[in-house]
Amino acid sequence: MLAKRALGNTGMEVGLLGLGTVKLGRNQGVKYPQSFEIPDDKEAATLIDLAKDSGINLIDTAPAYGNSEQRLGKLLKGQRQDWLICTKVGEEFINGESRYDFSPEHTRFSVERSLRRLNTDVLDIVLIHSDGNDMAILEQHGTLNTLAELKKEGKVRAIGMSTKTVEGGLLAAAQGDVVMITWNLQHHDEIPVADYCHQHGKGILIKKALASGHAAQNRPSNNEPVYDPVQQSFKMIFAHPGVHSAIVGTINPNHLRANLDAIKHLAPILKASQHSPS
């Protein structure tokens, strides 16, 4: 069964892998190496069951992921208690284009809409879906303040931001509960955010851990055994005790099993990493 880590001080525990669902609702304007067909309900349900049975308990969605939220509202019927749901505010995907609105009014509207779409009374995690201007969003738009109000109202359990800059990640961590950052074999810039979150009891989720499917083999050093790109990626990321879960957006059951196997093979290393920084 997939190991879990406490998500900072949120009171929630998340499996080391989370299931990303952009591919359940959108196949336009995405940066995966190959085109794909959106799975039908039967295929999606099979994938969700496999994830759940393997110990994955975090599912990640967003209004910008086409009709992902609406589909999950139906697919998760009767199993809401088995999942922690993370969704987002700020980005909309309309007629093949992303549009952004970080205003307090739209933020509240978006959360209320997500509650209806996902057929739930509370959203476990809501993150701001950054357009790249992290600092301006946090300092000028009041988005996180509105999420904090919704948290006080009991509609959201934890708040934060899916960031694109180190500065934004640090500020989001200081003001929120959870930050989602990019970390993979080619991108290491945001490690200071993970360091900060580990020191201050904040949650860290990793996006693009496998570089949206483009993960490439790094040459090992110090006579370490050669891992395949997936194992190498997870070994690097989860050696950091501040990292709690990596969101992987596959719709292929075999790929999901391979990701889970990679985690399983790294179990001794990952267990040791929980007690000392990387």
C-alpha cells in the first residue's frame, strides 16, 4: 500500500502519489509528448478504482481542466470519504484559451461552483492557479484573503497556491497552508520553497514531477545504482522530507502501476528521508 505523509499542519495525510485529472476533461492546449483521447466514464472509473485500491487518496482537478470537476462529481459518488479533493481558482479554459480572474468575486464564485460540480459540502484543498505573476496575485488581488474567508466558513479545509516562482512560493507558504511547486530532473529552482515549508509546517505538493511525460534519464553519480527516469525523479523528490505528494496525471493504468512500483522500490530510501533533510 502506498505510504502517506502528513500534509504540513493541515491535519490531512496524503499518499506519496496524487492523481491529476486534467486528462479526464481536456486534451487541448496541453504539453504532453503525445496526443490522447479523453477516457470515457468506464475507463475513468477503472483508473480511479485502481488509484484508490493502491492507496492514492488525493485527487487534483481545476476549473481549467475542461469538464474534469463535473465528471469527478459523478465518478466519486459514494466514495467521497475515500478522497481528498484539491481544486483551484483563477484560471478558466474557454474555447481553447486560458483566461484568468483573481478577483475576490470570481474566487468566491469559483469555489461555490466547484462545490456544486464536485457534489460535496467541503473542498479539502483550494489553490490559486497562477498565471505566472505570483507576487502581483498575492499582493494586489485579495485572492488568498477570499479563500481564507471561505475556509472560516467551513467550505474549504486548506488554502494555498500553485506557484511558478520562488518568491511567490515563499509568500504563498507564509500566508497559506499548501503550496504546489514544480520539481523534476530538469527543474530544481523551487527547492527553497520546499525547504521553507518543511521548516514551517506547510504542505508541499509537486506538479510536473515527471516533466509532463518528458522525464529523461540523469546520469547517476557516486556509483549509485542506475534508476529509470521515473525512479530517479521520485528518489530525488521524496528524499526531501518537506515534500508530501507528487501529482501525476496519467490516464493509462499501466503507467499508474509503473509509477506505484517505482515508489515501492524506493521504500527504504523514502522511509529514511522522513527523519532528515535531503
